[in-house]
Amino acid sequence: MRSASAYRNIALAIVAALAVTGTFSPARADDCPGASALDSSLIVERDGRKVSVFHLADGIVRTIYRVRGVTALETTEFQGLFPLERIDDRGRRKTFQPRPISRHCFLFVSGKR
């Protein structure tokens, strides 16, 4: 029966042999899409789920989430951060209206106590 250190040495030898022969490459992420890719859509697919991202005019970003080919959620966002509209799988639409910031939101007035 071998000890744990013997198994560790064997594993290190296998990794070293793979690294030397060139068949072992460290895992890394793909490059991020550049500015030229913003003109087209971006599609991410994983485990039967698919997300399509469309960059429209004036900073509007539209995303469509699909699960097994069925649309589950559609969102429209400003700059991809602030939600403007949301349509779920049952067809319920929710629209968000941005409100201007009023001065009543600020409790402190400069120069007064």
C-alpha cells in the first residue's frame, strides 16, 4: 500500500510530463468581445440555456433568455444596467419609468444646520 505522498509524487510526475510534451495547456477564458462586436448580437449557451444579447441604438440592450428553445424572459435595459421593460414566459409585461431626481430626496442643505 502506498502512502499519500507517493500518490502526490505520481500525480506531479504526470502533470510535469504533460506540460513538457505540450499536450497540457492551462485552462483560460476566451477573450472578451471588443468594441466591434457591439454592432452584432452576442449569444451565450450553457446546459440547454441560451442568452441572446442585442445592443441597440442609444445604449439600449435587449436580452432574451431561452431554456430548451422556449423563451423564458425578455428584458430591455439602458446600458445593460437599468431595467426598462421585462416580459416573462407567461406574457406579463412590466415597464419601468425612470423618475427625475427631485430636491426632496436630499435631506441636507448646505450652509444650514
